[in-house]
Amino acid sequence: MVKVGLIGFGYWGPNLVRNFASADNCQVKMVADFRIDRIANISRLYPGVEITADPLDIINNKDIDAVIIATPVFTHFDLAEAALKNGKHVLVEKPMTSSTKQAETLLNIAEQRNLTLMVDHTFLYTGAVDKMKELIEGDSIGKVKYFDSTRINLGLFQPDVNVLWDLAPHDLSILFHLVPYKPVSVNAVGISHTSNQIENIAYLTINYENDFIAHFNCSWTSPVKVRSTLIGGDKKMIVYNDLEPSEKIRIYDTSYNHQNDEEKNRIMVDYRIGDVQIPKVSTKEALASVAKDFIQSILQKKQPIANGQLGMDVVRILEASQVSIKNLGKQINISK
Amino acid sequence: MVKVGLIGFGYWGPNLVRNFASADNCQVKMVADFRIDRIANISRLYPGVEITADPLDIINNKDIDAVIIATPVFTHFDLAEAALKNGKHVLVEKPMTSSTKQAETLLNIAEQRNLTLMVDHTFLYTGAVDKMKELIEGDSIGKVKYFDSTRINLGLFQPDVNVLWDLAPHDLSILFHLVPYKPVSVNAVGISHTSNQIENIAYLTINYENDFIAHFNCSWTSPVKVRSTLIGGDKKMIVYNDLEPSEKIRIYDTSYNHQNDEEKNRIMVDYRIGDVQIPKVSTKEALASVAKDFIQSILQKKQPIANGQLGMDVVRILEASQVSIKNLGKQINISK
Amino acid sequence: MVKVGLIGFGYWGPNLVRNFASADNCQVKMVADFRIDRIANISRLYPGVEITADPLDIINNKDIDAVIIATPVFTHFDLAEAALKNGKHVLVEKPMTSSTKQAETLLNIAEQRNLTLMVDHTFLYTGAVDKMKELIEGDSIGKVKYFDSTRINLGLFQPDVNVLWDLAPHDLSILFHLVPYKPVSVNAVGISHTSNQIENIAYLTINYENDFIAHFNCSWTSPVKVRSTLIGGDKKMIVYNDLEPSEKIRIYDTSYNHQNDEEKNRIMVDYRIGDVQIPKVSTKEALASVAKDFIQSILQKKQPIANGQLGMDVVRILEASQVSIKNLGKQINISK
Amino acid sequence: MVKVGLIGFGYWGPNLVRNFASADNCQVKMVADFRIDRIANISRLYPGVEITADPLDIINNKDIDAVIIATPVFTHFDLAEAALKNGKHVLVEKPMTSSTKQAETLLNIAEQRNLTLMVDHTFLYTGAVDKMKELIEGDSIGKVKYFDSTRINLGLFQPDVNVLWDLAPHDLSILFHLVPYKPVSVNAVGISHTSNQIENIAYLTINYENDFIAHFNCSWTSPVKVRSTLIGGDKKMIVYNDLEPSEKIRIYDTSYNHQNDEEKNRIMVDYRIGDVQIPKVSTKEALASVAKDFIQSILQKKQPIANGQLGMDVVRILEASQVSIKNLGKQINISK
């Protein structure tokens, strides 16, 4: 039985409580939010869950094994560090921290104390990403050549972080989960349409040693909502459209080797080759699997899918992209 | 009556002949292609049109007023220069030339000799682009803030030019036609998946003095064909989807000023604001208007819409983007 | 303050309780379901709500003003009649009853006792239907000429009623809400693919004195889910696609008078005329408005939108359609 | 070498001439149209093709083996009968004739004289229909249970025939080509919105001895163009959307047997079962295959796919549907 406390009861909080409350081998002991009115009636829905305005009531609670941190990004590090130092397992919202250095510190503490450190990259637990993982590892896609993601909508302008920190973590975590190659550098450009100079449109490219490339188009100012990713392999290609209710993944029997001219011409005259497959993907709630993976990782002392290392890799890219934007798109190497 | 000769009878050739043959005040005198078999039976379809294997038969032809050049890019400059120097008006396929310097030379000759120099940026003559021009100049869109274009498909890998030189001229010409601001620099990155190291995927950003930004996503290796552009204004936004048969333009009653928090929150909870309008756009064949504009410009000594200056602006961006790609995405200023 | 009791806590029950519990001037006193386990923990979510296995505990309850009946269709009449005779206002799930005669009886009792009798035709309270009502009454559509509805999906085969009784009430209620004309007869055909001979595919046509026509295509055995309705006027036409998250209503600037041949030809060459408008429609939860209308109708002694008369009109069509199906599609007059 | 003459050079005429002119073992000798100006310059495009205003110049022409009749429906019978009686093979536009009796007469003459009688049901020669035929005969669909077709758009109101005679022949020919069962009766209803009382909206149902059903929704007055057909089998289902440029056929791994309740519930919670397959279909021009089949049938004395029998079956349904409409939707048996 893992006893958990939740710090931060904002937009995502109710979903976290609901899923952890109904998870096996888990008990939600306490929820903390300084906006005490927000959590006043939690105990009515979940008898036995205590509430508090002070995160320390959770972090110092002898009776709590694990802490879920769902507060603004700039607070992740202090809270996670304190929790880990008190011997608590930690699940932190994405992005993990505000800097790679902070992420590294958390990783080290967790490792020294054999504690589970996990980041809530929820998308890694969706049926669609499961299916793409299976396709890529099963080699039906062939050698992966590119990853091209668009995540744009008419969204809230965050007051503290730019659009990449807000939207790209989803796609970056999917990229690192699916593609085994190691990134070596990034290029990023962006623009701000507000006085605070925080970018609301940004374009990020990740470069690799081999001929793989990843590109991310992020915007808070698109009239249309788009959540789509192209993943090209030398055997097949995947189109992942997260807005499709029942057809999120499409697999194209297509490739683009160009040994000979006939091939070239066939491609020219023909704008797709072969069939399209739309596999059925599980529609289970991803957050339930997040809860399960966190609890199982604690109990079985294993690494979760969305582990701290992956969380740090995401932060490293975001950090480098910010440097690139400030340096007019200059290529920034990723120090390791 | 303008008497024209066409040099190069490839994929686009038959469309050029058909449209110029049926244009007012125009007569097609001669077609040249060294692949003589390709043009053998033109005279059957178009009595009175002579054929030749040698472009010089057109360039040196006293009886020809204007020359259409529809040959590979690397031949544009020599043929156009020769034609202009022989006093012929010139319509050249896009991109205009292989370098800004070449484009400048042609512009100068044309100016000195009062000759019409036009580039076949056909998209500028479509009903959809007309409509967008009208919307932007009519100020219903407000101050234009960004231009985000995606032109990807499973296309023929060009042996000589990269994907930007092949696909971006369409979108660049539309950008320069619609948006009055002057670009100051570019960032571009790309990747080649073939041994010849010619990029088949590339991303281009154009930066401006004000807070406007333009981005171009070009690929020959997408499993799906996409031809779409987002144009954001501070009053309304346009989505231009060229693959839609009858709904190419959608206008969104949306904007993103953030004076106050209510606005922010409304945007957050609501993923679009107001109505969508799908205006009817003319479906006339664009190339017929290209022919008309070329002939009218010659007869009335006016500048065509797709004039040499615009053609040169396009080439300047392509040239700078190549430098940026070779310099790992470094920002390249646009020398003027 | 209206005190309500709910009989039947199946699929729709939780939504009913939630919306009535949060409605103004309303208190949910009791929920009855013979599957007592289903309602065991209601009081934990809604303190003060009593539960019972016996509907009579609600119907005979002096302290209850209004009864919501959300049980299988064949039980609607007996429960509603008993409730009305005990002086309770009644909201019954759709379809209202199993026969027009039953519906008439309920209407009469309600009238004699000045009680509110309402049917839960939820769709009449959606933003999309509101908008269509506004468009049609505002005469921007012109004279309505046809109503063509398709409601098909891969659905559960009901064991007791055919696909028309299951799916058509939604569209029939919308038709009667939007179109003022009086139907005079129906034609219906259908097919059963199961041993119980209950139709899983059926087609219904409603005929009118004027040249208006309504058609309904209903199926439980379609591989794709479709929820769309065309409403044609002599000025404009509406396409209502209920599956669209944010573009449920499209208004076409089109009509089909054919006074002259130019018009004909324009229609032939051109596959739509004029613009398309996609108005923003409210996304409020319809069931909240159902609760509000029921409560207001009781307190203000007014007729609700989804009143018993409309509910009876729907049942009359369903009843006649069944006769038509049994008579091989023969036209059945609607006795009034 | 088959020498053909074409009678009627309207909308479809140029396509017929082009395809027959380029077909093997075929020579277009003469084209007849009383609107002589329409055909004046045919010989410029097709040297050697003679023109005439009088169909008899073709029908009585000793040098012509086969006649293509592309005139209004009401003229089909007289021209076809005269041609057959003069020993000519006949390809007639669809619908074949204005009555079953006429069709029968033509069939008899053709049979007696061993002449090929074919109807231009072009859709039977498309890649999409080929693919569906292959799927159904290959039994991957299982036992076919229903055929539900929608063919609506904003179309020209025909002055002489109603919307079923105009649009349904396409779908009826596909039905008869794909589904082996024999129809036994029809029900049809329709409405006219014009003074000439010709139906511009009509609904047709075809009934069979077994539990198969076919339904057709035809309209000239829809704001949106729809060309789609659902074909349900007890193993899989097909959605055929003819407006899709590259995804005309979708195959759903779904079925609806209901042996047990788990199955029922699975269907209820889940709105599709299994994967979707989008096979690549040939994009060859169908009319070229029509020409080829006609010529091959003549030379090899075989029955074409779109033979006279199939053409007559189509007319029989249209004729019965008209009787049903006039009899208020009454079921009309199909006399054989």
C-alpha cells in the first residue's frame, strides 16, 4: 500500500486525485493547496483524504510514502528536493524542472536514496503512443528518418514560460520515448506578440549525429487546433493525429528510396504508394496508467516509463532551445 | 498583337501553349524543345505554331515579341539574358534564376530596354490568393502577425535543387504579394536522406524588423499531401488550404490581445472565438490570368503582378536559406 | 423550491442527478432503482439524497413535488400516470410512451390537474438547435423545403424496441421544434438482421400537405458514426453535424429556384453558390437547461419547450411508422 | 479493327471520342450532332473523323461496325433499335431506355443477331468498384446484408426525368454488379419543388427475398455534394466515398452478430471494432476501360461487364420506383 499526498490542486488536480484514489495498492492521504477553498469539499468526494494549505504538512508527514507535485514549474525543484530529502518518492508534473541542473540534482538524490522519481508525461501512457512504440520497435516502420510535430491552438498565454516550455514537453517526451537516437544540438526561433516578450510562436529543430531530424511547431495563436505528428521511416510512415476520436494513428505503406528513376517517376505521378492502415488503439485513460506505473515502480523498485532521466532530457532541450532563440537561431550543442 | 515563343515543353509546356493560344491579343508563333518528339504534333493541335529543337530560333526571331522560358532553373539566366538583349519581353518559370545576382542583371537589362520581365508565380493569380489580398488590404484581418506555411507531400526528389528551391517559391511569392513588410534575415535547417546531400526536408524562418514572422515547412517525404497556410492578424485569422476543392479560404473571427485576464480565461476555456466564414473564391484557371497579365503588361507598359522584382525577392530568400543551412541554421541577413 | 425524485438510475441517471442537484430552486430528495447497489453511494456524492428500491416511495411521497422517470419505455406510462394522479409534475425520458393513446391519457391528466408534463428531448436544449431555431424563425433560411436526417452507428441492438424507437426521437423532436408544418402521413421500411425480428435498419419518410418532406435514415449497424441533418430552405440551407466539436452548424448561401436557364447553368457548372457561414454555437450542457426549463415551467405554470404535446407528436410518428413497416411501406395517415 | 460512330456530342461526347480514338483495334469514323457547330472542329483534333448533323449517316453507314449513342434518354430506344437492325453493335448511355419493355426489345434484337449491346455504366469500370467486387467475391466481407447509397448535390434540375432516373443509375448498376441477390420489390417516395412536378428529392428502397436491403437517397437540392455508399457484411463493412481523391474505399473490421451479451456491450461502449484498412485502388480512367470492354466484347463475341441485361435491370427498378412514387410509396413487385 502506497500512501500519497498531492501538492497543488489546480486544473489537473481533480484528475490526479480521482485516478490515484481508484488505483490498486494506493491510498490518497492528503491534498495541499494554499487556495484552501478549492479543496474544501474533497473529503466529501473522497472520505479520509485530509486537506491542508501547507505543502510541508505533506512533505514532513511520516505517514506519507510518495508525493505528487502539481504546482507551477518554478516551484517543482524546491518541493521535489524537499520531498526526496524526506525520503518520499516523487511524481512531478511536466516539465520536470526549470533547468537541467535542477533535474540532475533531483536525479542524484533519488538515486542515492533509492527513491522513485517520475515525471507526469501523460502522453507516454496513451494507447496511441503505445501503438507507435510497438510499430517502431517491431520494425514495421524501418529506420526512423524524421519526427515532425505540430501542436498549435488558440491557447492561454502563460505569464512565466514561453510556448515551447508549455506545449513542447508533450512531443519531446514522445520523441524520446519512441526514437532511440541521441540528440546533439538544437536550433530554435520564436516571436512574441506581447509586451512581456515571452514567445507565443516558436519553431524548434533537434539535430542528430545520423540523418534523423526532429522539428516542432508550437503556437498559442493559431485559429485552428492541431495536434499532429509525422514519423517517417524508410519502410513506412506514421501520421499521429491526437484530435481524431477513433483514428489517431494512420500507417502509410510508403517509403522513399530512390535507387532508380522508375521509382522516382512512380512517386511523382502517384501521391501515395500502397495501402493505409488505421489500427485500433486502446482508449483507456492514460492517467490511470500513470498512477499504476508510479505505484508499481515504487513497490517493485523498477524504473517507470516516464522516469527522471527522460524528464531531464526534455528539460535539456527546452533549456537549449531558449539559448538558441536568444542567439537568433544559432545551433546550440547539447552538453552532456 | 503579341507574338510569343515558348522555350521548353516539359510538364508545364502544354498548359502554357493552351493558355497563350487562347489569350486575347496574343499569337503563339514557335515552340522549342531539344526533345523534338515531344513537340512534333503541336501543330496538329495548334495550326500555325512552328516547332524547333533550337531555342535560338526563337531568341533570334525577328517576328517574335516575347519569350516564355520553361526550362530547368540553371538555364533560366542565359536564355532570359539572351532574349532580353534581343529586345524580347520575357516570362520565366519560377524560381526566376539560380542567384540574386543573376536576377539583378536581368532586371537591369529589362529596365534599360523598357522590356517586360515577369516570373510565372502562378499562385498569385488564383482566386484564393486574390481573396486573401482583398481581405488583408481591406483591413478585415488587422495587422498581420505571422505567416505559417506547410507544403509537404511524397514528391519527386529533384536531382539539382533542394526541397526549398522546389516548393518554397510558391509560398514565398504569396508571402511577398500579401505582406508589405520587408524581411531582414532568415534561418533555415534541413536534412538530406539521399547520397547526393540535397535536402529533402527543410524548415525556413524569415525574420522582420517588426514582430511579424514567417515560417515554411517543406518536404518531399511526407506520407500525406499538405498545402496549407495560416495567416494571423490581430483582428482575424485566415486558414488557406489549397487542397480543398471549394473551401480553400476560411476566416476565423478570432484574435489574441490579452489586455486583461478575463480575455485570457475566455481563450483558455474556449478553443475558438466567434464565427468562421468560408468565402466563395473564383475557380478560373490561374494560368489564363498569367497570360493575360503578361500580354497586358507588354501592351500597356505596366508592371505585372508577378514582376521581376518580386521574382528576385524570392530568389534572395532561397539563396540566403541555403547559406543558413550550410551554416547550421545561423541567422543570415538579407543584403540589399 | 421544487423537490424532485428520480425513478431509474441507469446510464443517464447520474447526469440527471448532477444537473438537478446543481439547478436553482431545486432539491433532489430521493432516487429509486431496484438495482439498489447502483445507488448505494449516491448519498456520499449528494448528502441528503435518500435512496430506495421502490418507485412508490417517490410517487407516494408527500414531500416530493416532481418526478423524473428514467426507466425503460414500456414502464413510462404506468409510472407517469401514477405520479400525475398523485399530483406530481412529471419529466419523462424519451420516447414519452409506447403509444399515442398512452401519451394522450397523460396529457389529459396533467391538463386537468394543472401539472407540468415534460419529455426529456435533450437535443432541443443544445446550442446547435437553438441556433437553427433562431435562423429559421429569423427567416434567413426562407421557406423550409426538406429535412433529411441520418443517425447511424454501430450501436447496441435494443431487445424491446426497433431502431426507429431508439434513435429517431432525437431527430423527430428537432423536426417538430424547428418546422411549423403539420405532418399528414408516413412511409417506413426496415429490415431485421436478428432472430427477434426487431428492425436494426429503418428508413422513415414524413409527408406534409405542402411540398415539405422529412426523411430519417436510422441504423444500429453502420461501421461509421453519422449524426447529420440537412435542412433546405428556398433562401439558404443548413448542414447540422452533431459530431463536429466546434462547427456543428454550417449555413450555405444557396437556394434552388430555377426561374431561368442561366441559374440552371450556374448551378450545373458550379457545385456551390456563395459563401458558407459557421456560426459559433453555445456549448453549455443541454441537460442543465432541461432541468431549468422543467423547474421554471412548474414555478411559472408555463409550457416547457419539450412539452407533452411535442412528446406525443413524436410517439404518433413512431407508432405510425411501425404500422407502415408491417404494411410493406404503405403510406399511413396520421389520425388526429 | 472496330469502326465506330458516335451519335450525340454533348457534355460526355468529347470524353467518348478521346477514349475510343486512343483505344486499340478501334477507329472513330464519324460523329453526329444536329448542333453542327459543336462538332465543327473535331477533325482538327482527330484527323479522319467525319462529322454529320444526321444520325442516319452513321446508322446506315456500311463502313461502321458499332454505334455509340450519347443522346437524351427518350431517344435511346429508337436510335439503338435502328442501329441494331442495321447490324451495328451498340453502346448506349445510361439509363439504357425509358422503359423495361424497350430494353427487352433491344436485348432480343441483339441476341438474335449476335450483336454486342452494352450500356455505359462507367462506374463499373473504376478502380474503386473493381476493388469492392474483389473484396465481396473474395468473401472478406462475408454475407452482404445491406447497401445504403447517398448521391446528393446542388445539381441541374433535368427537365424530362426525375432525380432517380438522373442519379440512381450509377448506384443501381454498382449494386447489381456487386450483389448477387435478386430484388423482388421496391418502395419509393419523392417530392417536387418545381411546377413541372418532377421529383428533385427521392428515396428508393429495394427489397429482397432474403434479409438484404438496399436504399438510395438522391437529391438535386443538397448544399453539400455527397457520393457515398455503405455496404455491410456480417464479417466486415465497406465505406465507399467517391469524392475522396485517394481513399475512396475504407474497410472496417466490424460486424454485428449478437450471440451473447458481452458482444452487445462491447458494441455499446465501443464505436468501432478492430482496424480500418484503406486499400490503394487503381486511378486509371474508367472510360478507357469501357471502350476496351466494348471493343473486346465485339471482337471476342463475349458479354461486356455492363451488358444489356444489367442495363435492363437498372431500368426495371427505375420504372417500378416511379410507379411506387405515384402510389404514395406502395410496395411494387418487380415483374420478371
